[in-house]
Amino acid sequence: MAKSHKKSYVFAHDVGTSSVKSALVGPGGELIHHASTDYGFSYPQAGWVEQDPEDYWKGIVRNTREILKESGADPAQVTGMVFSTQAMGIIPLNTDNQPLMQNITWVDGRAQEQAAWLMGLLGGKRIFEKLNGVEITGKDVIPKLRWIKQNRPDIYRETASIVDVNGYLKFRATGQKVFEWSGACSYGFNLKKKDWERLLFKISGIDLNKLPPLVRSTDVVGTLTPEAAGQLGLPRDVEVFGGCDDTQSAAIGSGATQEGEAHIYLGTSAWAGITTGARLKHRNGAVVLQSADPHKNLLVGITESAGANLDWMIEKFYKLEKDDPAIGNIYAFIDAETAGVPPGSDHLIFTPWLLGERCPVSTTTTRGTVFNLGQEHTRGH
């Protein structure tokens, strides 16, 4: 039977902050099968948060093979692959295309000094915020690139190219190094020109030649390399697309793709987003990003720590129960324990800023607090 008459499947990989979640999708958008692989962080110093890029690829290989085995799908019928990934990753590659350091993740806030320096060049924090609509912090990419140049000049000199998480995975899959538009937004992207913010990189002293060519989310980057095809158990002619960051893919997944349509996302972080074709500006901590749709933008207000707070609580207050094999579902256990707590938690208030904040105030130093804690409160509160 000719390939054009075969059923066509697509692998979609969501590479998030704590796990990679993969799905095999049928021609009508139906979910055939899915799998997930967790990975962790390393914290070399206070405020530094890194991950091993190899863990992302290992998770994708593991999930792909598990899905093919469990679903019984014919690998020959897989025609496409796409990645949706955490934003703002920084993975420097040398001339042999090997990572020179671990991925500096989006929650890493090491570059506050460089952020303040950059805003100072443009008149200080207040003037910069008026010009740009939002201040930059030590979590933003350009300050962190400058941090690498200043604090690890050996790595900066050896760096032949810099990719984000999505770009790294596209390279592992196809051997092609590119930067997709939505991912470029977290670095410095001109929404009008569809190009890098060249002046910002120039005054920061960052060599734009280290950044790969730009592509759209819908562009075909290439097909699988022999090595990737062998690892994944897929044919070499599987096409890999540009993909996008997780914020943009959440908008598509929610169906909020038309003018003025909104979506709310809850994960490790959380955000509210509105799809628009209007040329808006950053304001009050909300940012305007390139949508996965090349003709649309996405107005987004992000809170840095949402589900991450729940993970923290489990590790600090429910670790024994989490590790108890007799408790099959730790979340159901917590639900049962909190069932008797009244709405308002007896006036106990928790501010969820364990990782700093983005909107309405951009800061790397704000931290979570607990108000009104009294003897009447229990772990369930």
C-alpha cells in the first residue's frame, strides 16, 4: 500500500520543568497512547537551577519506545514529530555540538547583577520599564548570557552555538540547529520584524552569530538522523516541525486560538493568556509573545510557582506518606486530609512566591510567606 494511503500518526512531546509527557496522536486528533518520564534539578548555588539536557532526550526515547510497544502502532505509520518545551533554556554547544554546561533553566535567577547593569545602561529601572513595559530580572536570558560571558569566559569562548530546550531536541532529532520564533521571544525577539532584538544583544555584548537561524512553529526543520531514528525506533523519514514553547502550545491545546480568546494554565507555573493579532506592549509584568500561529501574538501574565508549591509541600510535609507503598495516590491522601478544612482555611494565608514572581511585579528575591498561623491550624490547612 502506498504511504499516502496509510494511517498517519504524530508524536508530540511536552518537555516541561519536571517531566517529559509524550503522546501518539492519530489523524483525527485522537489520543492513541501516552507516557511520562520524570527528571530532577540540580542546585549548585542558591538561586541557581539547572538540568541535564541529556535527561530530556532520554525521556523522549523512553516514552516513544514505550508508546510504540504498548499501543501496537506501526512505526512506519508515524509521519511527524513536534516538541513543546519549557521556555528560556540556555544550552551552549561546542564545535562538536556537545553541551558545555547543564541547561540554565527558566527558574534560575543568577544574573540579577547583569540585569541591573543592563537597565542602568538605558537610564535605570524606571526608565527601562517605561521603554520596555516590564523590567528585566536575573531570570531573563540576556542577563544570564552576559553572566556566562563574565563568569565562565572559557565556556563562552568555546560556545559555537546556543540553543534552548526545543532547539536542543530538534538538533538531537534532525542534526539541524534552529531557533523557533516563540522560543526566541524569551531571549529577545522583535515581533514586528520577526527577527532578533539586535540592538539589545549588541549592547549586552552577546555575539548573535552564536544563535542559530530562526524558523516558524509550522516549518519542517528536517527528518530524523540515522542515530535518532535508531534510538527512537522510528523510520528516518519522520518529519520534525519547529514546535513552540509550552505557553504557546497551551493556548492551542485549550482552543483559544482566535482573536480575544483566553486560556488559563496550571502547571509548575501558571498563567493567563489572550490570543490577539494586535501589536501590544509589555505592561505591569504581563508580556507579549509570539504565538504558535505566525500571524498572532499572545498576551500573558505569568506566576512563577503554582504546582511547584504543591510539590514543595509534599516533600516537606508528606514525604513519609509519599514514600509509603501502602499509599497508592499521595494526592488522594492529601485531599482526604484536607476535606474537613473550611473554605478560607480558618484565615490562614499563603503567598505562593517560592520562586520569585513575574506578574504583576517582576522579582527574583520575593519569597513565599504564611500569615495568621495559629495553634488551631493543622497540616491539612
